[in-house]
Amino acid sequence: YKEALKHPGWLAYYGKRAIGALSVRVDNDRLYIMTLAVLAPYRGRAVGTTLLRAVLQDDDRFQHITRIDLHTHVSNHDAVRFYTSRFAFQKGEIVRNYYNKRVQPPHCYHLFKILRETDKDDDSTEL
């Protein structure tokens, strides 16, 4: 967890209770979404949308970003729909054995959104 504390993060509150969180890391001109989570009773209430928009609209910190990447479990259809339908992310390749053996199947989708074209844009999963 010490590594995660080095990266930007946002929290959503309902009263004094944290109900959502978003954590990212920046790799040169790419932003990688490490975690976006909303407590189950608060899903479908635009909490995740609000958190992701906060990042997308943070021009002071992220004006140099040309691309956003993330990985999500192959069975997480709600997350795939959230990113592709609401935010126009593209679904890339399945990354095999991304998760440890406790997560079955251990595969994920690589999702990405190109904000600005560059010479080096590709569907690489090196993040």
C-alpha cells in the first residue's frame, strides 16, 4: 500500500462516509487507472462517473496526458459497459493470467482511451 500512496487519488463521500475511490498513476504521457470502486449501495448514482470526470477534467495535473489505460476482470461486464458506453474507452485484447491464482479466471481486458494522437499510440499492455 505504500506504493499506492505515491499516486493521485480521489474519494467520494456521502456525509462522513467514504463511498467511492479512484486511484491513478502517471507514466510519462499516459494515465493508468489503478482502482475505481464504489460501495454497492451507492452504485448507479453517478459516483463513479463523478470520480472519473474529476480526473478527466483536471487539466492542471493531466494536460500532458494523451491516453488512459486500465485493466478489468473479464467477468466484470458492468465495468466494461461503464467505461465503453459512458466514456468511449476501447476494449483491447484479453490479457491472460493477469491476476493471481485466487482470481478465476485470472484474465482481464485491457481498456484504453486515446485523448490525443501521438506517434507511439498502440494497444500495448506494458502498463
